[in-house]
Amino acid sequence: MRQKRRKQFTLLGLATILALLVTACAGGGDDGQQTAADGIITINWSSEPPSLDPGLATDTTSSNVLNNIMDPLVKLEGENLAPTPALAESWDVLDGGKTVVFHLRSDGRWTNGDPVTAEDFEYSWKRTLSPELAADYAYQFSSIVGADDYNGCEKNCDAMRDKVGVEAVDDRTLRVTLANPTPWFLQQMAHHSFLAVHQPTVERFGEKWTEAANIVTNGPFQLDAWEHNSRIDLVKWDEWRNAADVSLERVNGRMISEGTTAVQAFEAGEVDETGAIGGLPPEEMPRLKELPEYEQTPSLATYYYGVNVENVPDVNQRRAMALAIDRQSIIDNIAQADQLPASGFTPSGMPGFDTINPVSEFLPAAGDIVRAKELMEQVESPVTDITLVINDAPGHREIAVAVQDMWSELGIDAKIEQQEWAQFLEALGPPPTKTTDVYRNGWVGDFVDAYNFLELWTCDSGNNNSNYCNEEYDALLQQAISVPDDAERYETYAQMEELLFGPEGDMPILPIYFYTNVSLQRESIKETFNLNLLDQFDLTKVVEGDDSGDEDA
Amino acid sequence: MTAFIVRRLFWTLPVILIVIFFTFVLMRQIEGNPFRTSERNVPESIQQNLEEKFGLNDPWYVQYAKYVKGVFTLDLGPSLVLRGRDVNDIVREHFPESLELGGLAMLFALVVGIPLGMLSALRANSFLDYTAMFFSNVGFAIPSFLVATLLIYFFALQWGDVFGFPTSGWTTWQSKVLPSLALGLGPMAYFARLTRGTMLETLQQDYIRTAKAKGLRWRRIVAVHALRNSLIPVVTAAGPILGFLITGSFIIEQIFAIPGIGRYYVTAVTGRDYSVVMGLTVLLSIIVILANLVVDILYGILDPRTREART
């Protein structure tokens, strides 16, 4: 009897488990999988954008969403990222570069039917500058007359607002007055900070105007859905001025920030692109590089080690430390995305790069340990105990360990201190904390001129984390921006690079490599899904072709 | 019973005040600036604008007082990093996901764990017992992030066509299966072991022998007399575990890209988003307090002696 009852219980239990398993296994997933060329693609935005307000957005996700749902005055096109007309059909540069007048197209429209006017831009830019909005990127407008004064105003703010050098002369003419000639101002216009917002919508919904239900946009795509931390879906706006040239009907976007999950979602066919924002997991690079869907493009960004020159004061030691680093080996064995070894700070791809940052004989890609040791011997009181501060994102520790090993040949005992991001930023300063001798960092360009990079190492730069200050260097930068001629300016930039990284260079930082952007793209869109040097993609140009046979993936 | 619940609820107030105080102090002790999110430094005047906007330039006691007032008027304030979003929005939009994930994981843990433990106890030292306990031990020992990765690899990728589970997200019911299993496996194993242990002990009790001697049906003895008493330790453990499943699922949310509050919690701590950290800490502490309260009430139902002692 008892045996039988026990059996009943056993069966009951097993049935429960089986039932659960069967329910769990039934059904087929159809979550966003698209294989046919139906004009619908799914991409991975990677992370939740902190804001979709052009005035407040600061990260790559927001920037890419905004560039596809809003219409900029100027777009950057071609390999050189030359400024080309977008919403502004033409412009005049007057007063030796101190005034720029934009002429707007007549067919710019907001999604509610309102025309896009010069007043929209005047309103938007002044809004971003207003102290009440407290925009992080207000500094983007610094070259405009009166911009910094208004942004930092404590009283008489209205008067200061009126003095800002941006004025809508009429509906289609926008006049901008600059404090100094700014050769890269036109390139800068393509940055999302300079996009227009729709005043009635902003005023009606306040901070909630960017929600999908409220937002009014003026670009090729509309924000169809924004489920926070989950998805952002865009849908083609048929009434956009050039809608006929846009092939995609819909771009669904997931937010998968975990690199491995994102790759798995790609391999399961749930997303058609991942990595362009957020990258690919470094530990999987050797495998992913072999996939036909792997794509790699140069980025306008430099990976480097900064030196706190107050703690490592001898220039020969800094030169020796730079020469001891085998950058090619770091790229081949650790970073593994065919980055270019850097012998200067201005990254490859920058207009004028070959002049500004020519191949350096002094800093070969594989380093020069013999010369490094010679230089180290000339150091009177070498600093042999070095604290190397890095942040805890994947990949940095491995590079730090390699560098630690390379420096040990110089008799330097480097201690690696890994910190989480916010704490790491505090250690950077500027000025860096006293205990920081060397730190890992990267610099990603905002606009396409070497000024955006070289300005970092001036004495008063807010991003100079090395305590380096050389008046000769600062004077050269002033000289560079006073010449409107590109070739001449590049020559001056080249002198600045030489001052930092030449055989007699001060070496406040040790360049490692120029970044590449790595991603996985379904073969059907790989031809047309292109990233520019600023890691931005233009969805109006994406055309779905034949999916050459990875449908089983 | 009502008096007991009211008293317990009343005592949550000082607990929440203490939680707010410690979170407030600790968050401000660690280095970091909520407005600096990248290697770009925030210019001084812009930093001032931001501090002014979010009231961070007030003295700490003013900020603290404002915050406490906010909590008790159910206004948890704006996020410092996610511009234009309030902590209330985040809780309203994302807490349901975490609650559902935690609830499903708990359901899986209880529905599978308790019967498994019972089976093992009833057939102690049999092959079935050893197999069940082997898997329980393994399930208990493997961390959830590894379980999650393995589940995705096998059930969404390798055999994705057969099972039809997506790798990530929280939309269709299929997408909810793997995360719930990954999160619930550890507690399931724990419940199974716990049930087995207490069940074995209960079955040795005199009153079970008495029940048997009186000729009661075995099924009734197990279901009514043994199970009920065996469940008391399970219930004790279930309260904190439920709290943990709802609040501590950030690893699973991260791996499966589930838009729950756990994901926000971690991003907020690393990004120094003070108001989000505070708001979510208060919310999570309330959940743990409530879970424990529910456990105490269940005690009363399962064991009348404790009920009498309290009222």
C-alpha cells in the first residue's frame, strides 16, 4: 500500500515538473526577427540615452538617434567629412570668418506641419545656453559672441541673452557672430547640440517633450516608440523634404548593453546590427573578427596614457616610458581590432593628418627598448615606483599589465590601480590626484579639426589632466586658429605635435593607438550601413540588399 | 492580528528614516560627480548651473530635510543624470518588470523546489533522491549569471529553433522563461534541500507514527500533517528570498536586457545619480520590510501558537 502511495506522489511531482517544462518549451519566438528585405531593420542602441533633447544630450546613443530624427543645418559628408548643405541650402562666411550667415531651405517642416525657421534655431541655441536649462554641452557654443557670458550669468540674464551672437534676420536667414574666426565652426554645425527644437512643443510639455507621444521632429525618421531602457523605434517620415531617397521604412532599436548578450541576440537573428554603439566584447574579438558580418571602421579617437608631469618630472624618463611601449604588440595581442599605433595625439582620419602627425621615426610602433634604456640611464633621479590608474571597463587591465611588464625592463615598478568610472574621473581631475602618476584615458572627437584634440594640452584646458604647461605650445595654438588657411594651420598643428612627441618632445602623454569602431552588421545592410569618423550612422542611406545566406544563424 | 500588523507598519517609519539617512551619508562619502559622465570635464560655470538646478549647493541638512519631506509626500525627486525623468517615473515604469521577474522566479522556486524536496524526503536515499539532491546542490552552487549565460547559449542560440526563446528582452511570454529560470534556480535548489531536511525530520515525529497507527491514509498524513509543519522553515526563508529576488535581480536584468529597476539601480550607483539611488533604496527597503511582515503573518496561519503569543 505505502509503496503505491509513494508512487502516486512521485508521479504527481514528475507531472508538475514536466508540465512546467512543456509550457516553457512550447511556442516559437518571433521577437523582432526580420530576414526579408522589407525595409525594416533592428539595431542595438546599447544603452538608454540620458536625454533626447538636443540641448541636453551628451552620449553616442542620443547623438545617433537625434541625427536621424532631426535635420541639421549642415551635414558632414565624404571621407574628409566636409560640411555639406542640409537644412541650410547655403551659407556665407563674412568678416574674415567672424560672421556666418546660413540660408535655410524653404521646405523644412516639423512633423506637425509648421515650417522650420531661423527663429527656431535662435530659440533653441539660446535655450541651450540658458543657465536654467543647465546644459552640459553649452560649452559647444563658446565661440559665439556672448555665449559664455549668458550661460554663466547670475543677474541681468535677459539682457545678456539678447547679446548672444545668434539672430534670425528673417524666417530663412540665420546670422551667427563669432568672437574669433573659428575655422571648424561649419563642421561643428553637424553636432547634435546645434539642432533646432520645436518651441511650442517644448513649452507645452516641459521636460517631457522628448517622450514619443509628445515629440515634434523635423528629420527623415520619427520617434515611433521610446520604452525606457528597452527600445527606441524609428519610423520613416514620409513628408520629410527628401523622403523619396530614404529606403528604410522602420528601424527598431533594442537596448542591450551587455556585450555578450548583444552578440548572442545578433547571432540568433534578433538584431541586424550591434556594436556600432557600445562596441563588441573584447574577449570574443578573435572569433567575431572571422565572421562575414564583422565590420570595422576608423574612429576619430585616441587611446593614451597620460603622465602627471609633476610626479614624473624628468622628460627623459617620460620619453623612455613612451619608447618602451610596444604598441603594435598591444594592438595585435590585446585590443585586436586592427587599431593603428599612435605616435601622436591627433588621430588618423583627421583632415591634414599626414601633415600634422606624419609617420614618426622616433616612436616606432614596436617601441625601441634599446633607446628607451639609454634615455632612462640619463635620468638623474628616476621615479621607479609608479601608480598607474585605470578604469574598470573591459580590456584596460590587460593593456595595463602589458605596459607594466614593458616598463619593468626600465627598472620601473608600476602598480596598477583599477577604479570604477566615477571614482576614476575624480582621480583624473584636472588636476589629477597627487597619487596618480600615470592614467589611462581616451579622447573622442566632437568635431573634425585637430584643434579639438590639441587644445587639451594647453595650460588652461579643462581637460588637461597631466599638469603639463608649455607657453610655447599655447602660443602655437593661438597662432594656428588665427590663420584661416587650412594648409598653414595644419603646419602649425604639426609643430605642436612635434613639441609633444618629437625626439625633443615633452611627452606629457604616451600615445597608444587610434581607435577603430567594431560592429556586426547583417550582410544585407553591411554595404550601406556606414559609420563616419565620429561613429555616427546615417539611416537615410541604408538600403537593404540580398541577405547572402546567414538566415540560419 | 490587526493590531500586530498596524504596529509593525508603524515601526517601518523609523526604519525607513534610518535607511534614508545612511544612504544619504554613504552616497556623499564616495567620490564622484553625477554631472560628469565622460572623460570630458564639466566647465565650472556649467557645474554651478547644474548644482543650482538640482539643489546640490544647499547645505547637506537642507538637502536631507527636503528629501525626507519628498519621501513622505511620495515625490522622490528628479534624476540627476536622466534629464527630464523623475524617480517616480522610473519606479512606475520599471518596477512592474522587476516585480514580475521576481514573482515568476519565486513561483518557479516554490512550485518546483518544494515538491522536489518532498519527493527526495519520501524516497530518501533512493536513486531519485540522490539525483534530485545532486542537481539541487549544483543549482545552488552555480552563480545566476553563469546559469543565465548557459541558458541563453543553449536554449536561445544553439537550440533556438526548437525552443523559440529569444536571447533577451521582456516582451513575449517566451522572453520571460529563461530569466525567471536563471533567477529562480538558486532559490529552487535551496527550497528543495530545506524541504527535504525538515520533511525527513517531521516524518520521524511521534504524531506521524500516531497518525499512521490510527489508520489515516498516507497521502493525508503527508499532505496535511507532515507538509504543513515542514513548511515553517521554508516560509521563514521565503520572505527574505522573495525580497532578494525582486530587488537583487540586477545581474539577470543586465544580462537579459530587461528594463527593470535593478538595471537602473546599478547605473545610478556607478553614475552617482543620488536621487535615483535614494529613491530605489527606500523602495527596496519597503519591499523587504513588507516581505518579512507577510512571513510573520503566514507564521500565524501555519502555527497558531505564534499567533496567540502576539495578539
